[in-house]
Amino acid sequence: MRYITKNDWYTVGQHLGTLMVGVGISTLIPLIIDVIYHEDNYMSFIVPGLFSITIGYFLHRIPAKATMKMKHGMIVSSLIWLWAGLIGSFTIMSCTSLDFVNAFFENISAWTTTGFTMFHDVEALPHSILFFRCLEQWIGGLGLVTLMMGAVLRSGKTVVQLYRSEARYEKISPSIGNTLKKLIKVYVLITIFGIAIFKIAGMPIFDAICNTFTSISTGGIPIKNSSMGFYNNNLFSLISIVIMIIGATSFLTVYKSFRTKFLSFLKDLQFQLMIFLIVIFFLIIYFATDMSSMDILYHIISAITTTGASLDSNVQIANWSSVAKVMIILLMILGGSTGSTAGGIKLMRVILIFKDFYSQIMNILSPESRVIKLKISNLRIDESSIKEANSYFSFYMLILVIGWIMLIFYGYDPLNALFDVTSAQGNVGLSTGIISSTMPIIAKIMLIINMLAGRLEIISLLVLIRAGFDVLKR
């Protein structure tokens, strides 16, 4: 039985075309930086950008022959992330020495807000390319589809399906269209705030823009070889910490906080859990290692927010104690809040899973006539939410283990391999040095799958793969 017909592909093509135009426009934005710094790399942005706009325009003109459904949204979502990585690859290849595989890896890492880099010396890159990578993270943080749909479409069934295709369900207002616009406004306001604070603290304006883009998107792709460690400035580190935490907090909570004088942060269960975990893991690493307090705090927050910004080099991270590595691995798996820019399993799913365990235990202990109802913040939880959380956790860990086995197969240290593959799938970006341009190609492809699975929350990617089988049957 074919689950995806020819008519379905017409619908996918039309909406994919709209997003491809958006990708093309975003590729042209770094031209501003290219002109400012007189770098003469304008064709590296113009050609891929116009190519994406042209192809997208003609696809968009294809008439849809099927009603927009969730399966269409998920296929569109998966394909646009791959297309964005492809267009970005052309841009980077045209003005750097990276080959296609490494350039594609670099761009998928940027778009998915993972933050790994294939460049040995990022400080040698043109300002326009540095900005381009950070812009990709900023767009990818809120969601490539989410951001672009909010900019070009109004409310309607199409917007709802595309919005949900990126595993977003939070609603600031009854209308998804208005929700998208308010999300974008909040995102832009926080970005402006971050740039201003960094600048006031003394950071150069270009660095302030790039570091804010990568902090609020919880991306962390470096513009310096030593990441945030380059500045050796505790004030910069503290500002980065604040922005990372905001980025990893549900934007519904952030939006509400503007009206409640930030009390919504304190009342949010996911935010409370995140702060609790930061404190507990800080104390464990502090008493188990000889790392400095700032080093511990920064990397714990970078891990749980899945930002991946670092004060240490990859060599220094590789030399961390086993206790520190294991603690950071656990935090990278957990991730930030649902409805934020963070990756990982997400704290709400963790809460649901533990609530489910607790209810099962209490149901066994309770009289047979009594049934324990699951509630969070006095709101009842339906069985479908519990089922989704458990299923997602199972799939998440399965794909993670496959990636881990792949790296071990190539001879990498097991603990370091687990650290890096967890970082890839959690869209974090911290690395022990395994991630590099010299990795075997198959290992790079596996890590690209890990990154996409983490960003698209697995199901969308699996739907695309299954749809691909239907195409091959023809």
C-alpha cells in the first residue's frame, strides 16, 4: 500500500517551494556584512540564494492536489532542512576549502543549532561566512519552518500543520498565525536585548551580534577558535549564561513573564527543574573534580540548554574527568524546556516519564478500586501525552546508541564517542575532538542523521524515509 501518492507530492512541492524562497532570501542577508567588510564574496551568496529563490518560486506555483495534512507538513519540514543545508554548502564551498561532505555537515550543524565545526581555524574565515553560520543558527533555533511560516503566511490549516511538523504545540494565542507572530516578536526582542547587553559590557559589535544569535538559539557555533573562552571575561560569560537560559526556557513562559514581572519564570515547572538540575550537577562536579566554579557552571548550563558554547578547547574537554563527562552527557540528553530553542529529550517529557513511573507504583500500592490520575500543575495529563513521551524516549535512545556504536566501530574511545554522539543528537556542540574534517565519511553521515533526528524530533525524519520507500516502489 502506498501512503504517499502523486497528489501528495504536489502538495508537498507547493509548500516546500514557499520555504525554499525563504531559504534563498536568508542566504542573501550576509551580503550586508560582505559589503561592510569589503570581502568581495558576494557571488558566494547571490548565486545559491537566487538559485533557491528561483526553484522555490516555480515549485510554489505547482497547484496543490491534496488537502494539507500532518504527513505533508512533516515531509516538507524534513526536506527544507536538507535543502537549507545544501544551499548553505554551496555558499561555504565557494569561498572556503571545505569539500561537499564537510560543508554539508557544517551547515546541518548550524541549521540544527548543534554547533560543531569542520573548520580548524574559524578566525581565518570571512566575517560574512561567520555571520552566515550564526544567522543559520538564529533561524534554526526558533525553527526554520516556524520562523518562515510566521513571516509569510496567515492563520489556516496549512500553518497549523507546518507549525506542528517541527514538534511545536505551544499557543500564546488561540490562532497559530498570531502565536507565530508573537513568538517571532519575543525572539527578536530578546535578541536585541542580548546584543545591547554584550555591547554595553564591552564586546565588539560584530561579536555581540554573532554571540547573541548563537546563545538565544542555543546553538553555540563558534566565531573564535576558543569559543567563549577566547574573551577570558567572566562578565561576558555571565551574560551568555543568562541568554542561554532564556533560550532554553519555553517561549510561552518568556512571553508571559513580560506581563508578570518575570514571575512566570519562577512558576514554570520546567524552569524550576532546569535550575534544580543545574544546582545538583554543579555540586556533584564541584566536589568530584578540581575544575573552577565558572568552568563548571558555564559548561553545565551550556549542556542542559544544549547551546554548546565553551570556555575550554576540545583537548581540554577530552581531558575532563570521567565524572564530569558523564554528568555533562546526562544533561545533554535531558535538554531544555519544551517550546524553547533547546534540543535533547526536553524536560517536560522527562517529567511525564517520571510521573508515569510514579503513578504505576502508586496504583500497585493503592486499593484496587482507586486509580491514580496524572496531573502536572493541577492539570490532568492524558494518556496520549504519556505514550508520546515514552515512545520518543525509546526512539531517541535507540538512534543515539546506533550512532555511538558507529563511532566505536571506527576505533574512538567509548566514553568520548558517547559524549560526542550525545552532543550531536542533543544539538549541543560540545566535543572531545572526535568531530573533525578528518572523520570517516560514514561516521559524518551518521552524525548528520543524529543531528537531524534531534532537531526534527525523529518522527518527521522517519515519515520522510517511509515516503521515500513509496517513491522507490514506482
